[in-house]
Amino acid sequence: MTAGGIVGGAWSDLMSHIVPDRIRGRYFSIRTSLTTLSQLLFSIVGALMLDHTSNLINTFTLLWIIAACGRGLATILFCWHYDPPELYRHEPSQTTFHEFIRQLHTHSFGRFVIAFSLLYFGTYFSSAFFAIHILNDLHFSYLQLGCIQLIMPLATVFSLPLWGRIADRIGNILPMRFNAALIVLLPAAWLINHNFWYLLALNAFSGFVWGGFQLLTFNYSISELPSGQRLAYISYMNALASIFFFAGSALGGWLGPILPQVGAYQLYSVFLFSALLRLPACFIFQTLPSDQPAETHLSALEKFFFLPRRFIPGRFSR
């Protein structure tokens, strides 16, 4: 994880230089769809190999060797990756992590980082409990659990091209606000019904929403910053968000079992509390300035979904 954290910001900065603004949504949606689909397929292949083997140790060893060879091949291919001769028009930022934290409230990207971190803080508060709820409370089979979990990346794969086209057309902020509001509601939706088909549909919808949100936030983070600041600021954002990931998980593990019970199951209180923790992030996302291209005019359908305040009578419609 440390090694991945070291290169994450540099990779994002590199891609921002070689992928033009006008096609970033389409390009990264296709790329993410392919990586998600390959991960899903190879996970299924690995699971089938483990289910039908009489020697688990040798099968695990074979899978690890295949994974290591895949990473080695990826490293060799990356050595041929296009390297722009000039990355920065200005000197890279020398801002320290402490200065970055202190200045978060002074600019729109700082508010984005705060909202992004808070949203994942609330998400990680409950993320570990869904599988426990499905198996221990609802007594679903492992096949049903697998279907509920696998439908999410499948929905992500099929929805990303749509989100990519939307981002290229109207910018990242408007659909990002829309997705953030839906993400707030997702854990509370688990309280409505515990039917298998309902939860399968709910997780498919979650894949649709989360896939778009992750694509949009990535596109925004590499588009909002000037080239001299991008590497440092994205790395700092990832570091701060990781702290919130850990804090949310730790708080959920400590506080979850002692929350007062809401509804039929103890874990319903965890899901409801997770939704409440996501609310502040949703409000902050609404304050971010729009990055809609000046020449783009929203259709009636786009206004309905991404500018709902226009349909509210009174001063909120102005």
C-alpha cells in the first residue's frame, strides 16, 4: 500500500498531461471498465480454481505466481509508456503537507478534498458490516452473497461510458453533486427491505452511482489543478483521504456494536449512522463552483437531474 501511495499521485499527474481535457471522461470510463471487468473475470477464475482443487496450498501458490508474472509484464509494458518531454510550464509546487492542510478552506479544491474525505469517512464506517449483515442476520447463502457483491462491479462497468459522456459534455461538478446526494441515501436504503432481489437491485444501483462518483472525482482532481501543483496536491489529497478511511473503519468497529438498535437488526443503526455521517460531505459538494463548459447548454433532462433547484418555486429557482 505504501508503494502504491508513492506512485499514485505521479501516475495521475502523468495521465493529466497525455489525455486531452475533451476526452478524459470517455477515456477513463473505458479504461476503468476494462480494468474492473478483468478484475471481476480473474476473481471468478481464481475462485473456481480454489473450489475445485484438492490441494489448496499449491493452487494458492499458482495464483500468486500468475499474479506476480502479470505485475512483472505490466512493469515491462510501462517502460514503453509515452513520457512527455516537458511536464510543467511552471516550477512544481513546494507546498508542504502542513501548509496544504492549513489552506484547505481557502480554495475550491480544498473544499473538494474535505468533502471527498468526509464522504469516505462515513462510507468506511459501515463498509465492513454489509457482508456480516447478509450472512449472520439475513442468513443468505454464499452464492447469494457472491451475487450481491459481484453485481456492483458489473453495474459499474456498464455505467461508466454514460458517466464519461456526461462529464465530457457538462463537466464533473454537476453530476458529482448528484451522485454525492445519492450516496448519502444508499446505506439507509438497506433498512427498507431485506428481500434478496431488492438488495441485488440496490447493489446494482450502488455500482451505477459509485462508479460515476469515482470517475468524476478523479477527472476533477486532475483537471482542477494547474500542472505545477497537481502532483503534490493529489498526493496530499490521497494521504488525507487515507487517514479518513482508517478513522471511519476504526470508529465503525468500535462504535457499531454499542449503538442503540434501530429496527429489526442491530446493524441497521450502523447503516443509518453511516448515512448521517455522509451528509456534511454532500452539503460541501453543493458549494463547489460548476466547471460546466461555457458553450454547453443543458437539456431539460439534464436540468431535471443535475439542477433540481431550478424546478423549486421561489428564490431557490433563481
